[in-house]
Amino acid sequence: MMAYSEDDIALAAEYALGTLDADERAQVEIMMAADTEFTAIVNAWEYRLGVLNQMVGSVEPRPIVWENIRAAIGHSGLEWPETPQPPPASVEAEAIPAADISGAERTNVIQLSGRVRRWRNVASFASAAAAALIAMLALQVYQPDLLPDGIRPKPRTQVVEVKTPAPPVQTSAQYVALLQRDGGSPAFILTVDTATKNFTVRKVGANAEPGKSFELWLISDKLPQPRSLGVIGASEFTARPVLSSYDTNTINTATYAVTVEQAGGSPDGKPHSTPLYTGKLIETVPAAAPPR
């Protein structure tokens, strides 16, 4: 890669700024046509300045500004040219009497003065660019809606997962009834969960006669007659959710009985034999409050 002097880099910056006179712009364009690397430097400056161009809109100067310019350059009484002419290339060069310096020295002074002016322009641009970038960063953080669409930061969506703790588990009370005859060995064990009002009957010492079925009944002084809870199946365990239509007090205080009915159970919802096995619920596992 070719090494470029500070003057070349400053020329590229001023070309991007648009502060060169016609001769200097022609010089830069010749260098760009002959050197692609120098063209890349100019393009880089133009890219940096593009952000400032987006942030600053066009402002039409007031008429008084042009009048002040005419007065300052001594043309207030003359017709204003359509295209303002650039000021002398070097203020420093005019301050030195032409009779005191040779042609070569005058050229050196003009070149040196041009370099000073050029680097002053670049330094001013660097300060302005730094201030503009600081302002742009501040806007991005605090007021992004004021930035142009091209450089406005895109809104970011952040998904936050909030885990809700599972509700504490409360242990429901468990009740058991031993269904037996005259204080003998239990024929059935009835277990009731008060939370779900489901019951399970376990057959432990009874077998139905051929063509007959065991049927479970709920007997309570709150009810006009015994209520069937269904036929006890032939397997060891029979589970049913049929207690949901009864309140907790009725369930806990009722007497549970087993009768022998025809195969498939009572046809009319009434017991057709005296109870063989009876029992009442007793609490075996109390309800536990949730931990705090």
C-alpha cells in the first residue's frame, strides 16, 4: 500500500468537506483518477461525513449574511457576482511585501500557508465531528426518536422468563372404614379422600355367591333412604368418584354398608337384603397445611 503524506490525507478530507478551491479540487480528482488507493481514502472521509450530513439539515442563510459578506470584501457598491469568488489562497502571503521575497520564496510561503489553512480546517472538522458524535451517542441513549431513520437504533425486544413458583401442595385428609360383620374380621376396607371425594374399596375377606353381586351403600340420617355407591367389582380394588354429590359432613358421618344383590346390582336403587358388612369412617391421615 502506498504511503501518503499528511498533506494528501488533509486534501482528501477537505475534498470530502467541500472546502477546496477549484484548482485544488481538480488536483484531487486527477489523483483519484490515477490512484485507486487515494480514491479509497477520499471515500472513507465521505463515509465519515455522511453521518454528519444526516444529522444536519440544509439551512438557507438570511439576506443580511450576504450583505455582510459584500461589505467585508469591499464589494458593497458593486454588482454581486452570481458565483462568489474564493478568497486569496494565503492570508499570510499577502502580509509579506512582494518586493521583499523572490518568486520561489513566494511559492513556498503560499504552499506553507495553504498547509496551515488546510490543517486548521481538518482540525476544526475533527472537533465538530467529535462533538456531533457525542451528541449522536447521547441521543441514541436518551432520545433515539430524534435521530434520522438511517441511524436510529432499532428497538430490541428482550424476552424475560418469569418463573412462577408452584403452589404449595396441601395434603388432604384420608379416612378409612373397616366394613365387617358383628365385630369379626373385615371383609372390605373403604378409603375416602376428602379433597377429591373419591373412594376405593379393597376386598379382603369376602366372596360373592355365583349369580350375586356385592353393592356398597351410604346410609345417613340426613337422607331419606340409603344411597347406592355402585357394585363392588370382582377385582381386589374398586375405585369410584361418586361421592362428589355429597357434602363433607355427610360423607364423614355416614354409615357404609354392603348388601348382596342380584348380578349387576339392585335394579331399582334400593337394597334388597339386610346389610352383611357395615362400618364408619375414621380419620387416618389429617389434612396438612402448606409450608410457610
